Amino acid sequence: MHNEKFAPDLYRKSRGNNFIYDTVESTNSSAREIFFSGEGGHGTLVAANCQTNGRGRLGREFYSPQDTGIYMSVILEPRETISPVTMITSAAAVAVCDAIVELVPTLDPRIKWVNDILIGGKKVCGILAEGMIPPGCRRPVAIIVGIGINCQTSVFPSEIAGIAGSLGAAVSRSALCARVCDRLLEICENIDDGTMIESYRARSAVLGKRVRCFGGGRETIYGKVVSICDDSALLIEGDDGKITKMSSGEISLRLEE
Ligand code: BTN
């Protein structure tokens, strides 16, 4: 599967434009240009074999080597009101898990709040959703959902070598990329009907677990995740018994032993 031609457009069932590249700086940046130039709207898929400047959350880099991962962005431009970026990120996490399990039923992906997918405790996927706000507007008119999945990457830079992993299964990158795109569009049709958040809870790696929550200018909280709210926020019961609601923002979370 390593040398397959990357052609998710051949597998895709949902409607939307496809922009498939060999190398780009960042598929999120390309999708942004495509959106603002009017070349792509709702359902547009931008995917590449390699990124030279893959972007992650909190200004981090997303390691995106040639041919061993999926680097994709989907433009969402719903007719009704746009769901908050956090909900869209959660929907993308569920879509990635559903697609992985459909294609490789032996894998058991878990969602580490808010945007990482873990397999065997290692991060195999990250999600970066960005609102598109035209000049003079206050609210996003579209959301670009960027998804990076390590499929067969076996060597990682030393900074992430201990935490990053790959699917490790002989899966077609084209088929998986197409299925993630189709599933995300399906889920977003009914994002508020409760099904998505139920699936998110069922796949959570943190619900009921001890965590350390830090960043965003708040005091570090040590405690247990007692609930995931309907808006994807976490409720953490601190060691002092106090319940704190955490919405994504700049917050980082670590699972504690
Ligand atoms: C994270 O782990 O913090 C989020 C990583 C998101 C990476 C994907 S790869 C495709 C898309 N293009 C980017 O530049 N970033 C996202």
C-alpha cells in the first residue's frame, strides 16, 4: 500500500470539489486560498501526499512526511448556522474513528480531548479546525477542518518520537481519506441531534480518567474527567472536589497514570 497513487477522489462518494496535490505547505492554507478565491465551497476536499509546513494546534508543527500519512482539509459551509469550531472538531474526531474502524476493524481508536486520536496510547491523528472570517465580518462563514493521520510513518522526529504513532495497518490512504471526508460530511448534516456527541463520549480516552489540565492562563488542575457536555466541554472534578468546565481554547490535557 506504500506506493499506491494517492487518489481519494476515486473513492469519494459525497459531492464536492477535489484538489489533490503531491506537495503543499499546508492543506489548511491551500483550502483557505481555494475558499476565498471562490474555487471551492461546502464539501471541497484538499489533500496532499506531503506538507512542508503542516500546522498543528497552539502554533505547533504537524510532521507530514511524503507518502506515509494523510494530510487533508475539508471546507464546511453549512446553509444553516455554523456550529462552534469545537463541535466541528469533535465531529471530525468521530468521523476519523468511524472511518478507521470501518477500514481496519481490528483497530480501537480513542479520542483524547479535544482533537487527538490515539491508538495504543500513541497519537496517530491530529485535527485543526479554523474559522474563515472575511474582512469586515465578525463570524466565520465557513470552517476548514484539517486532519492529519499517520498511516505508515515509522520514524518520527525526536521531540515527538515518544508520543506519536501510526495506524500500522496496510490501509489504502486514498480509501481512508475519502471515507473520513464522506463520514465528516454525513455527521455534520445532523451534528446537533445528539448522535455525534454520544459517539464522541463512547470513543473518549479521557472520560473517567485522571488528568492534568493546564494552559490558557489558568491554574493547573489535577482531577478526574466526570463528564463530556453536549457542547464537547469537559467537566473535571479536581482533587479539591471542585467541578471545573473546560472548553477547548488554549488548554492542554495530559492523562495521568
Ligand atoms: C494537532 O495535532 O495539533 C493538529 C494537527 C492538524 C494537522 C492537519 S494535516 C492537514 C491540515 N493541514 C495543516 O496544516 N494542518 C492540518
